[in-house]
Amino acid sequence: MEMSWIVPLFVGISLLGAFLVSLLGRKIKLLPDILGNLTVLALLCLSVLAVYVVADKGVVVYNVGNWRIPLGITLVLDGLTSFMLVTVNLVAFFIALYAVNYMKKFTSKDKFYTLFLLMLAGMNGVIITGDIFNLFVFLEIASVASYALVAFGTERHELEAAFKYAVMSTVGSLFILLGIVFLYSYTSTLNMADMASILADKGASNLVLMVSALFLMGFGLKAALVPFHAWLPDAHSSAPAPISAMLSGVLIKSLGVYTLCRLFYNVIGISSSLSSILMVLGTLSMVIGVFLAIGQWDLKRLLAYHSISQIGYVILGIGLGTPLGIAGGLFHLFNHSVFKSLLFLNSGAVEYATGTRDLKRMGGLAQKMPVTSATALTASMSIAGIPPFSGFWSKLIIIIAAVQANRYGYALWAVIASILTLASFMKVMKYAFFGQLKEKWSQVKEVPLCMKISMSMLALICLGGGLLFLPAVKEVFLDKAVRVLLEGTRYSQVILGG
Amino acid sequence: MIIYFLCLVLFCIGLYCILRKRNIIKIIVGIIIAEYAVNLLFILVAYRKNGRSPILSPDTEIINMVDPLPQALVLTSIVIGLAVTSLLVVIAMRIYEKYGTFDITKIRELKG
């Protein structure tokens, strides 16, 4: 257990970064940029290291303050954790790089980076923690930082969206806390592994069903599954572009999808009724999200509705419960966080250059903004599922998994939603980037260097995303995560034994 | 049993307030009420009848004690609630500056 020291660093480094930026950022002009980016770079390196540690040593458990396992807070590093850490920190790194140029138009960059790093600390904390109340605390840290970031511009729309988002998300948190209270009263423990073993001993009860319903509402609200999605289009389209990318790219996944998987698979234990609820909710989000998206004319709003739809694919894949389904779901989760954040960064670049988000007012921007339009094309093909881009492979795997599990209806809906996604992104490309250049955009310039670098790198990952399913990479990165979910409640033996 | 029921009623009052009120400040108050109901439930879960405080001393024997852990957790959750509430109030103040009203039916520029 020598490597266990890296586990608390994921929260520690980001909190330290946030503290230093807020302390020194106002005095030294360049410091927020440098410190913010260095912090996220360190986190990215650490999360790649974490993948190797997990491949080498298996599960790593860190006991905070050296308390024995059911007593203190435990931090757990296993396959799913390292997978999520890489996803979150990779996307966060490129977004932080992009923000160097983009956030210039806002006055207080130090506050931006402070909140950004706090949000990152919350997300990393949710991912690594093995204690259910600690999970709630980190979830709230990330959520509160994200409310403030949505309202960052303090204009009419930002404030309205932030208020709506904060109220709905707080209600979701209340349901989660209520679920935790009931679980604690039933099991008298907060450690997730211990809780899983006690729940397995006690067997099924109505209370566990109620807790499942509460968690489904709470985390479903954080993940923006369809009956609980109303806040997402407003919040994600009103925030500054790097924050929209962060919210759509990783926040809804780490606070919503990851926690749902972890609690339902590893703590409560998945049942057939629970997995069919997940599949139905996933399919509903997938179809309704894309139908709502296709009629939008505001670029960021359109992208936000697509987030709902793509989260549906992830939940459908994970809800199938077969090894291939879970692999497809997690693979799509990774791909979606890359291409959706890229698309939001593209929309930010367009807004940066032209000052508008309305698709009807754009046109022919490909001539003036070659990098933005090329990367947007890559991301659009990826989200629409055109081979050989990454989105194609993950959607294909989810659809194959649905067919293998004899769920033809779900597979059909997945195909239909994919076609509609293609249609709506053809609309985006046609109206925004191709066609005749409008007169008023003749003076438009390509965006600055950092934004270009970050968008091009993300586009490269989209292009090479399919390589993740090569056996050598898949074995280390994806299969370990899938195995954690397939193990189900045996999770407790792994943690308590180790 | 009745006290748990009253706790549920309190939570429902909070939810009703959040869902049905038009004034932003009343919505925030609703959130606070619902939050307190959950905190209260957490404390009630830990309560034992005739329980005493769990402080170990050499000459006493503890037979029936109140569970101390939820009290620590509720403190944390109250602090989180404070942060959320203050942020919401600040956003409400800014909304009033921009829109000149607290009525959510008049603050509806985002839709679609």
C-alpha cells in the first residue's frame, strides 16, 4: 500500500490551488492563469499515474487520519475511480487552457479560477470517496461552485438560469440527503463498503426501495435525466463557454451518472426492476432530448439539449447491465465528455469572434475561422456517430449490447435518436460554418492561440477515441472500470478485505 | 411516531413553498424549511428515549446513549445549507437589481 498517498492529493491539490489563486491572484496579474493551469496539469498527471497504480496494485484504499475502516472516512481508488478521474481531469485541463484567452472579457479571472478549482475539487472528491456522507459534502461543494459559475456574468439571463439551477439542484441534494438519512438509520454506518455488506445481509426491504427512489430523483436531477431535466438547457446555455463545457462535459457525469452507478451497482445492488427503470429513463432522455434539440436556434441551447440526449445513451448502456452494455456506456461517457466540451468550446469561440449565438445570424464562418470550423466538424461527426470518429464506436457498442440482450426496442430508439442527432448537427454546420459568408462577418478573425490549441487537441482525441477500444488500452483503462460495476456488491469484500 | 409524521409535514410544507410560490424570497424560505426538516429527521433518527450523552468516564456505565454521529453530520449539513442560502440570497438581490421584481412569473426570458 505504498502508493496510497496519491489518493487524497486529488482533492488536496485542487483545494490548495483554489486557495492560492484566491489569496494571491488579485495582486499578480498572470498568476491566476499560470497557477490554475499548473494545478489542473498536476491533477491530470496524477490521474494518469492513478491508472497505472490501479493496473499494478489493484484497489488502493486510503484511511483518512488512520482510522480503521468503518470508523473514519475512506478514500478508494479502483478501476471506475481512475477511469472517471482521467475523464474529468483531461477535460478540465483543456478547458482551463481555453479559459486563458476566453475569460479575458470578464473582469475577475482570479475568482473564476478559484471557483473552477473548487468545482474540480468537489468532482474529484465525489469520485474518490468511499464514504456516503463525504460524497454528499463533495457533491455540495461542486454544486455550490457551479451555481456561482453559472451566474458568473451577472447579466439578466445568467442570474435567472443560476437561480433556477440552484433551486432545482438544492431540492435534488435534499432528496439525496434524505436517502442517506434513511440508509444510515437502517444500517448504522456511513462507509459505502460496510453499508453494502450490511444491506446484503439484511436482504430486501421496503426502505431500500424508498431510498432507491430518493436517489433516483436526487442523482437523476444532477444527471439531468428526462423528467428532471428542466434546469439544464438554461444553466448550460447561460454560463460562460468554458463553464458550459465543464458542466455538460463532466459535472453531470461525475455528480449524476457516476454516483448513480456507484450507489446502485456497488452499494444497494442492482435488481432487474431498477435496471429497467434506468433503461426506460435513459431511452426517454435520449429521444426527448434530441427532439427538443432539433428545433433550437440558439447554438448553446441546442448543444445543451443534446447533452440530455447523450446522457440517455450512457444510462441506457449502463442500465443494460451486461458487460458489453456497461463498457459501451462508460466508453460513451468518456467520448461524450470530450466531444461535448469541444462543441461548447466551439460555440464559445463563435461567440467570442462574432458576439452571437443565434444560428440564423451566422453563416459561412468556415472561411474566416478555419480551426474552429474544422474542430466543430470533427466534434459534430463524432456526436452524430459517423465512423471513424469516437462517438460511432461507443454508440455501436451500446446498440450491439442492446440487441444481444434481446432489447430490440431500445436498440431501435438508440438508432433513431442517432439519426436525429445527425440531422440537427447538419443544421448547425450548414447555418453556422458553411454557405455564403454574410457581409457583416467579413471582419471576423480566428480566435487566439490558447483557444485554438485546446480545441485542436480535443478534436484529436475525438478522432483517436476509437483507439480506446483496442484490446491493449481497453484492458487497462476501460475493462477495470467495467469489472468494478460487474462485481456489484462484492465491492464491499474488496474494500473491507484490502 | 407522531413526531416523524410532523417532520414529514414540515418537509412537505417546504416543498410546497418551493413549487407553488411566485416570490423568489418565499422560494428561498421554502428551501430552508425543507432543509431543516431533513436535518431534524437526522437528529430524530439518532435519538434514544432516556438516552444520555456518550461521554466515557471511569466510574459510570453507559447503558443507553444517544448516537453522536448524526449530530456531527447535521452540523456539516447546516453549514452547507448556510452557504447555499447565502448564495441564493445574493443571486436574488442581483435579480432584483436587474429585473426590479421578485416575481418569478415576470422573470421568464429563457424558454424553449
